Amino acid sequence: LVRHTPLRITAPEQTAYRVKRSLLAAPAQGEAATWRWRAIGPKAVPVFQDLYDHPEDGPRFAAIEAGALLNDPLVVPSLVEMATTGGSATRLRAIELLAEFGLDPRIDLALRPLLDDEDVDIRLAAFDCLEKRRDPIVNRFSIDGKFDLMVVPSEAPMVYVSQSGDPTLVVFGDRNEIARPLIFSTWSNRLMVRGEADREDLSVYYRRSTAEPPVILDAPSSLPEFVAFLAHGRTPESPLPGLGLTYSETIGALHSMWRDQAFEGGFKAEQDRILAAILRASEGEEIEERLEFEEEPPAEEFRFLQPDGDAPGGTVPRSPNGPTSGAGLAGLAPPVEPAVPRGDTLPR
């Protein structure tokens, strides 16, 4: 923003208009135009609002992004359209910008169907946006203070695990269940799960260590409830049954079950999203750091007569350090004094 702040702080609307005119002449410089409009501030918004529906992608995307970052509510329909159509990178950026707006039911209703999108990154971006906007469709549960379990309705079931910030495990598909019949074991048979086709609950065998006796408990077959069962530790205050696994142990058990196809959908970790974002960034084109937009015309000029006595010709701008010196006017004749008719009086 500092690099793109104009030096002339007066008449910001005129500066914004010059940026718009330069952008229409060079549509590929949309990113630089967005930064310049953001640096000008809210007074630039009325200047580029008409570009929200511009036929060319460069000016339209530049105006939409600037309007979103300057919190213009009129840009929401255009952002929603970008989030639902177009390429993956454009959709992801539009969803990210929608998260910055305040309470607006139009945004929440438009993003909820994206939880079923065939693109995994779009589904995760829609979840991030809805969670940031505190949409009630995202159900959050704290599992013994170890991690947050979030459950969102989706027709594309998946488990997502965060590996930075607050530990979070997200289950897409609130009706996703552990498959039955099932026989599963891991960790050298210290954890075993058995499910029968005619029985709703699961039987879970778990031995924490070889020095401790095993426990055999009934567990729910619903995937979100099963996740809570794995991590919850039974206490007098919370007597519900559970194995008391740590966050990492819970993730390890779920991943092993997923590899054995114990439940439907995918399993995605945060590092996969980071690698995908790095790949998208490396494939993008390099943008010029700062576009030099059209500058204001000089405030003052000197006019000179042509050497052959014709009408006044071109202009020489005043030097920023003062009047132009004679050395800089090589090749130009000195100013010609106008002829005065002889006589005592001047003609009317």
C-alpha cells in the first residue's frame, strides 16, 4: 500500500480515474490497479464500480477485488458469481474475499452449496469462509480441550486435519458412518474395531500399553461421534465412554481406518493444501511490481515562436528546479518582440 500510495493527495477521485483509464488501456496490469485504488481509499470506489460487469477479465477482476477489500456491498453479487464459476484460482480468491464481509445472508446462502463441490480445495475454502463468518451450519465441539471437532453437512464426505494453529479436525458429512460389517486392527492389535451388519454400535478393543489391561467398549457408528469417542476420556464430570487418545493418536487411528476403507470419502491434511497453493503460485505469471500510471500534466508552460516566424509552436515544460536555462534551449530562437506600428497612437 505504501508503494502504491500516490504522491498527490488532493483530488483522489481524479487520481482513481487516471488509474482506471490506464487499466483499460493495459488490462494485464490489474493487480497494480487494485493496489493503487486500495491506497487511494473509499473515495475511489464510485470511480470503478461500473467495471464490476466489464467484459474483459483484467479490469473486472481488478475492480471486484478492490471493491471487496474496500468493503463495497455492491460487489457481493459479482464475487458470488466468481466463486461459483470460472477457474479454480479465481474461485478460491473470490471465496477468500467473501470471508472479509460482515453479516450478509446472501454470502452464507451462496457458499453453503460449495461444501458439495467436486473440487476438494473449493470445499475446504468454502468451509474456511463459513467458519470465519460463524455460520450456524458449522457445528463446533471441543473434545476435552485437546482439539476442536467441526462437523458440516456435505454430500461429499471427507475428513480434514489441521496441522498449524489451533488443532482442528473437520468431518464433512454429518451422516457419514463407519462401514459394517467391519473387522479392523492397528498398532500391533492394541486397537481393534468390530462391526456387525445387524448391530448399530461398534465393539472396540483397546490396550494402552502391554502393562495395562485392555478395555472393551461399545462405540457409536456415526463418524463424528466415533471421533469424539476416540479422544474423550471418561471422568466423573463426563462419564461418557471413550478411549482418551491424544490428538495425534486420534488422527493416526482415523487415517488407518480410512486406508482400510472403514468409512467413505477422502482424508486431507493441511500440508496437502499448502503444497497445492505453492504449486498454483509457481504456475502463475509474474506481475510487474508497480505500474507507473498516467501522471498529471505540467501545471505551467513556456511558449516560444518558431525560428521561421510561424505561429507559436510546441511547448517546453517548466523545469521542476525553476525556469529553464538557456543551455537547455539549444536550437530554439530567442523570443521575438512583436512589431509596433510607427506613429503616436496604437491602432484599435
